[in-house]
Amino acid sequence: MTRLVLRPTVLLAIALLCLHLAGPSPLFAQPAAPAAQPVPAASLPRVHFVATGGTISNRDGGRLTAEDLAKSMPGVDRYARLTVEQFANVASSELTLKQWLGLAKRINDLYATEKDLAGVVVTSGTDTLEETAFFLHLTVKDPRPVVVVGSMRNPSTLGYEGAANLLEGVRVAADPAARNKGALVVLNDEINSARNVTKTDALRLQTFRSREYGQLGVVDRDRVVFFSQITQRTNERVEFDLSKVTELPRVDVIMVYQGAPGDLIKAAVDSGAKGIVMAVAGAGATSGTQQEGLAYAAEKGVFIVNSTRAGSGRIAPPRGDVPAAAMANATEAQRRRRQFSVAGEDHTPVKARVLLMLALTRTNDRNEIQRIFSEY
Ligand code: GLU
């Protein structure tokens, strides 16, 4: 009797052939994804949604309410338990500074009293969204996030992206990785820091950009991803306490342009401005008769913050040694100018205005204001 002796290599070849004939080889298959398990609702993070209005709710024939917006997000209950609140329902530029104070106080109160809350989402119109978001960035003192969301197309427009942006905002607010990053702005799948973001296009969906700093992260199909962190003071490290503030000091922004008249600066001072942000040309130039206006402001004790109108770039504080030497021969008027002048660092003029309003709720000391500009 002939015995069939099969060598191990032949056996292996036969086995592989059988597996191949049997269909896709389990030897090379990816591990199967675990079947999606429904998350028990009670264990989902809770997100509170505060609606203030804006294009995201500006439907023809009647604005969407907070409830309507909450219902517009299919599948939101996979990510969070949502509670909703209608704070306002107006265009962003119609929100008053009193409402800003109220909104920041409301969110601070929510965080102080509702320990089970994971995050807050605020809807806003996009036109001045960056100012509202930066105000909340500087005034909500809690590690948990405030996520500001809007949309560029209204609910009556084909391609309305509001519900998608809002759902992404809820996902970010529910994510523990969003803590201690200050206020965040989420639109168009991107997460930007409220400190750096600015609206760069009047109409396009990809309008919110963080200039040369770039986005902090993205909201993708599978998860929220952060790539970077901002280094300035945020969250519990912010020092502005609104509990006793009932009104923000008036601060105006005045643009530098060729041949600009200084009497606009005088008018702002005479109208009660406690501070003025000069949107300077380049790294600090003024024009026309603006120097006369600035001398008048200094005489009246009004702080001037220089912030570039260039869109990006930093205005550095003067070096300590140079002014000291220069000051020896300075006139009284020059000394006074120096005493009331602050470098706006890399803040855009509208953001510098928000920071100066808050700084003036704390101090009238020029060096303190400069420190604040250097730390936020
Ligand atoms: N684009 C406007 C804004 O920034 C919204 C218009 C509206 O809501 O009426 O608020």
C-alpha cells in the first residue's frame, strides 16, 4: 500500500487554496467592528443649548425657536441629552452689551449650579459672532466649554448648514477634550478658538478663519479631533469678574486711513469713551490730524490701545529701557501720551475693544492694562 506523505509546505498550500475557494480569507480580514451598542440615555453627557438668533434661525415667514433648532438635528440623542433655552432671537449685531453681560452671567450660573452639565452651546448670527464668542471666552470661568455656532445660509435656503453646524457644536460641547480651551467657534466642520477666529468672507461657508494660527481641530464623521491648543489665559484662569458689573465702559474703535481727521477721536472722548482702540496702519502709523486727537485723549485720561488694521501681526509693547531714556527729554504731553498708550498685541481691533472694556472693569493702571493685553 502506497502511503501518501504530505510535506508541511504542501499541506499549508492546500489549506490556503481551500480558504481562498471558501471566500474572503479570515486570515487577512480586518477585525470586525464591534456592533454599535445603544448608549443608555442617562449616561450621555448633558449639553445646554442657548439660542440668541442669527441667520441659523432666520427662516422666511418666522424665526426658528431654540426648540425648533433642537428638533432639526437628527441623531443628536446619540451624542448628548439636550436642554434648551431661548435667550434672544435677533441678529448678532442687535445684541446689546447688557445682553452680553446677561449671557455670560447665565452661563457662569449654569456651570456653578449644574455639576452634571458637560458643556454649553450658544447660537449666534455670524456678523459679530467673533466678538460675542471672545467676550464669553474672557468671562466664563469654568473648565467646561462654551461652543458658539452659527450658519451662513438661512433655513429657507437650499444648502442650509445650520442643523449640521449645531449638531457639530453639540458634539464638541459634549466632548471632554474640549475642556480648558476657552470658548470655541464651530462651523463648517472646523473648531476655532474664539480668541483667534475672525469672519473673513461676507458670504462663503468657510468664512471663519484663525488667521495664521490655524484651526484648533475638526469635527469628523467618527469623532472630534483637536490638533492644537492656545497658550493664553482661559477658563478658570480668566480674571474678569462680572458679578458686580452692571455696565461695560464705553470703548470705541477708530480706523486710521489716509488724511484721517483727529476730531473723531475728540468726539469719542467727549461722548464718554473711557478707551479707544486705534486700528493703526501697519505697526502703528496714524494719519491726518489724528495725533492731535490722541493728545486730546491723553489729556482727558482716555486709554488708547493700538491694534493693527492689517488683519494679522502683533503690536509689541515699547521696550522698557528705550522709553525710560527717551522720556528724560520728553515733554509733559509726550509723557502723558505714553502713560495712556497700550500695545494691542496680536488682537484685531474689535477683539482689542472687547478686552479693553473688560480690562477697564478691573483697573485704571496703564501697566496693568498692558499686562492684561499680554496675557490674554
Ligand atoms: N447675518 C446676521 C447676523 O449676523 C443674521 C441676520 C438675522 O438673523 O436677521 O446676525
